[in-house]
Amino acid sequence: MAEPEKSPVDSELVHRLARLLEETGLSELEYATDHWRIRVVRQPPAAAAAPAPAAAAALPAAAGTSGTVAPAPTDASHPGAVLSPMVGTVYLLPEPGAPPFVAVGKEVKAGETLLIIEAMKVMNPLPAPRAGRVAVILVENGAPVEYGAALMIIE
């Protein structure tokens, strides 16, 4: 009878990496050797998403409309949501002191730069996936973003 094959995953290493995530506040950590690699990802707590509704509530005043406009949904399931394609730092301005790429209420064309995501010292412009009007911007300039996070809504 053959012995069961030993798992190549070092569970103690995975636990140490998870503890390191907690201690440092990082959301993702990857460790690799010549033969394997381990990636540990921590989901942010639900309380971290609390500021987003405040941004949506400010939409009517920022857009200059009357008070009867319902705020747009702020989650990634919205059909007009523009999602982050990577982990990084978001910049709404092309450079400090310059006007933002887009603003709430602005009409954008498909392919127009909406913002920049800095990842590993590389500035990655994020083009508009479709034409429309920017309904709400869900991130602040200089804020960290996670992969798949809703950045703005284009209607």
C-alpha cells in the first residue's frame, strides 16, 4: 500500500505570512523560491467601506442638481462601475496642482484617461471603458486601492 503523498505546502509558513499581514497592515504578501510560490491575501474589513456612501451622498450637491436625486449605488456590481485592474495608489490628477482628469458630471469618451494607478513605481493610466457621464467618484486622490475595487461610476 502506498503512503499518502506529503503536501508540498508548509502550513506553518502560511500561518506566519498571515500573521505578518496582520502585524504590518498589508493586504497582500507573496513569497517565492525557485520551485514554488505562496500568495496570501487579506480582505479589508467591512467597516473600511463605510466612507464610500458619504461620497455618494455628496453627489447631488457636487453635481449642482436639486435635492431629489437618489445617490448612485457605490458597489462593484453597478453596471457603470469602473473597477481597479490592479492594487496600487490612485491619482485623480496628472500631477500635483493640475486639474483632475475628470469630475462628477463630466462627459467622458471611451478611452479617455480617468485616473492613474501607481503600482510598483509605474504610473498606469486607466482609460474609460465606455462613453458616458461621471456620476460619482468613489476614491480620493492618493488613496490605496485593491484589485476589483469600484473607483467611479459612469452612466
